[in-house]
Amino acid sequence: MNKAELIAEVAAKTGKSPYMAKKALNTVLEGIAHGLRHGRDVDLGPKLGRLTVINRKRKRVIKKNLVGKYKDSVVELHKKHPKSVRLLGRNRDLSEDPKATIVTPAEPQPKPVPTRSHSSRVAFPRFRGRPNIPRRTR
């Protein structure tokens, strides 16, 4: 839904002219932008959630396959716009009749098949002691 469709919807539901609906929508959007610009959180109600300003750390990324002398280049992201707006939501289901999220049970892990159990023997040297010394026999 774009802004024109939103204005038409507000005008239809309130019975006001589209001009008045556009003024009202612009006023609301300006208020939200003003609050975010000054570092405040904007609460949009229990269904939508809360808009908050976050600071993004600078992140370096290696860009490959560039044209020119240097094929690989290190580019810094979030340099021009270090701040961003996030929607911290509570309930994201905005339908008229929200349904519970269906959680399917995890597929059972296949049980490991035991290997054949042969009687195994461990190789021991015949002598029990130092080599080249005969064993005592009783």
C-alpha cells in the first residue's frame, strides 16, 4: 500500500475529503519523523510495536570482481548513514482474525544404527616386560 492508497483509505473511513486526509497523514508522519530525529522512541500501539533509532557500527566488506587495476577492494558500510530506524514489534500479526502460529514438531532424528558387534581383540605384545629377556615360567 502506497501513500495515495493510504490517503484514499483514510478519506473513505473518516468521511473527510482526500485533501484533509492527506494533511492528517502528513502531520502524523512529520510527528514521527520529528520524534525519531531527536532520538526518541515512537510507540505505534500494542499491535504495531515501537520505532527506535539505532546506531550501526562501521563494517568493512571485501568487494570482489571490480573493474580496474585493483580487483579486490575494502569498502566501509554504514559510513554515510550511521543511524537507522528499527521496528521493535510485539505482535506482528495484523490481520482481523489473528490465528495462532502453527508450530510443527521437529522431525525425529534418525537413531544411529549400531555397528555389528564382533568380538574384538586388542593386539598385545607377547612379552610383558623388557624385550630380549626370557620370561620366567613357574
